[in-house]
Amino acid sequence: MRHNKKINHLGRQAGHRKALMSNMASSLILHKRIETTVAKAKALRKFVEPLITKSKEDTTHSRRVVFSYLKDKYAVTELFREVAPRVADRPGGYTRILHTGFRLGDGSEMCIIELVDFNETYKAGAAPEAKARTRRSRGGAAKKAAAPVAEETVGAEAANWESITGNRITDDLQNKTKTRVRSRIGGNRVLELLPFTVSDMPGLAGERTGWILRDITQEVSLEAVKENIVGVVAHELKTPLTLLQLQVRDLTRTIEHGQMPSINDVRDLSDETIHLGQLVDDLLDVSRIRAGAMKLNVRVVHVASLIDRAEKLAAARYPMKVSRHIDMDAELFCVDPDRLTQVFVNLFNNAARYKKPTQEVALIDVSTRIDGQ
């Protein structure tokens, strides 16, 4: 009898099994469908569906709870930004398992597990087309029948789009409110609908309502970049400000006791001041992006030279040893070298600052590759 065998251990220890579920759930959220064995898919369904339910409440606590399971910030962002609005009206059953046969070699039963609301082929085939009915009647009945047909036409056109604000598109059209919609096919294009009213048009009595359709995909992407920059810089500002306060306090105590401050303390204070200035420059980039005056010195560079340059700048402050592994397809990049070098310097400084206490030298491994997406 199968007493106390409710959990499928998948032939793995608890730590290995948790890591497996976390990685598979992140891949499912990012790619919307993955291929695996039936046993793993059934275990994954029990693991990921409660997290999708948790994502319907977009709060800091919910994001932290989900991150404790997924361990992937990109998957958490995709879950709360893309998946949660799509499944908001679904009370469960967010995944579907499609059996695909047996694997050659060990004969394992294979399947595809996918998010139900992201399979456009299934959704299009599940909705039967409404047949147009013709009925012989007087003109009044024909006018009454014209309104439902118009509503069905609007609904059919709106089926390819979803409202970013969470409302139904047809409700926004009826209420004549400004709304933003995102394409369901790919989810890349964002449009804005702006209503306007015209009264007493020549030959037409009463008011007429029109809509201005505007493509704001680029504006939305710039807003996301600005929010990301502000969030990162605001977080990074705390570290140099705290260190500056502590260093000024130590220097004040040293001078009050009649001693001369050491040259290392003065250098640390100068380094933190420079770091703070760089963060302020990054914060000013937000206003440059908004004004359209953001200029990048983009050119083709070897990423190895940028890593070496960043290592020299960071090694002057912290002892470190950087090893790099660069794929042949990822040797050249078209970027702004100064900005990417500063990114590497910040990463190296953080790695050296938060290394293990037992390590005298920070060991940093840098690998570059083409993602292929």
C-alpha cells in the first residue's frame, strides 16, 4: 500500500528536488511552455500554480514570497508583469499538460507543460465562430438586431488586445475613457486609445465620438528603463552615503583626539565621493532620456579589453583576481565602452566588498555568451 507516498521524490534529495522545481518553474514562466517528463510536469504543476495565484496580489510581500521559491528576479518580474494580468480572471488551472509520446533510450513518458492563457492556437480553436442569422422582419427589428452585431465585432477586434489597466477594453470603449492596450500576439506593441467628442457636424445632428489610436511602444519601453535606473541608483546610493557618514565620523574623532588621519582613510573618502558622483550622473540620465538628449558613444569593442580596464580600476581599491571566459561569438559588442566599463567596475567592487571574511583576495569569474533569444 502507498501510505505516506503522496510526494513524488523524483529520485532526488530534498535540496536537489527544490532546485529542480525552482529552475523548471522559472523556465516555464519565462518561455510559457517547456518539454519534460510527465512525472516532473505533474510535480511542477503543484509547485508553480500556487505561485501564480500568489502573483495576483502585486505587493512587496508577495514578490518576496515568490522570489524565495523561484530564486530568479527576471522570472519574478515576468510573472507579476506579464503572467498575472493575463490569468487574473482564471480561478486556477493555469497550466496544461500535453502528452507527446515516449523518449528514445529509457522510454520515459514525455509531455509539454504550458501556461493555458498563452497558447493562442488553443484559445482560437476553442471559441466557435458565431453564425450570422438572417431574419425577415420589418425595419425596426433590423435596427434592434444591428446593435448586438456591432458589439460582437468590437469584441472580436478587442480579442487580440488586452488592457494594461486591468479593465475590459469594451468597457473602456463604452465609458469613453483613455486606456492603454497591449497586443496579445507577442505582447510587444502597446497602443493608446484617446477618445474625443465632436458636436453638430455638418449634416449630422448630436454628438459623435471618435478615437485616436497612437503607438506608444517606444514610450513605454523608455518608461521601463527610467524606472529601472531610478530603482537601481536609489538602492546603490545608500551604500556610499552610509560609508561617507561613517568615515566622516571616524575622521572627526581622530582629529578631536589630536591625531592626524591616515592616508588610507582619506583615499577611501575620496573614492566614495567619486562613486557618489557617478551615481548622481546615472540619476541625471533619467532627465536626459525624458528630454531625448541621451547620447551614447556606441562603437564596436572587444569585451576582454573592457574587463581588463575595469579590473585595473577596481584592483586599485580592493585586492582581486578576475578570470574571464568569453565565447567566440561574444568577443565583440556594439556598446558604449565607458558605460559598460563602469558596470563592470561596480560589479567587481561589490564582489570584492562582500567576499567571504576568510578570503584575502576576491576571486571573480566573468563569462560572456550570446543568449540566442
